[in-house]
Amino acid sequence: MAPQAPLRGSRILLAGLIGAGLGASLAVMLHAVVTHTPVEVSPRTFALFFGIFCAFGAFAGLTLETVRQLQVSNPDPAYHQKWSRGGRSRERP
């Protein structure tokens, strides 16, 4: 069995920061939409939504990058096949 490449923590953290930024931008956009409606929402609720969107965005970024790195370092050839749009492998057995 070939030795696995170690996970790159800096890339994982960067992906988490990008995800948190995307979550924050989504929360700001939703804040702008809600403030232009007649609904009364407390600032505490907006802060909670902002925190939730940032946390879930960061979690999604961390998860996606970790899974991507694990798939790249996996020695199983099934992870490294090229797939076409039809869902079948280009390389025929």
C-alpha cells in the first residue's frame, strides 16, 4: 500500500474562510432583502442568522476541501477514473 499524502491544513482553512465569506455575503444579501419588507425583525435575529450562515459556509468549505484531498490521496484507482457525461468510464475494460 502506497503511503498517503498528508492533508494540507492551510488549504483546508482557506476553503473554510472562503465558505465563511460566501455565507456572510449571503447573510448580508438576505438582510438587505428583509430590511426592504414591512416585516419587523430584531437586530439579535439578524446577528444570529449572520453567525449561522458564516458557520455553515465555513463548515461546507472545510468539508469539501477535506474530502477532495482525501480522494486525491486515495490509492484506489476507482477514484482516479475519468468519467464522461453518460456516467460511464472512458477507459473500457
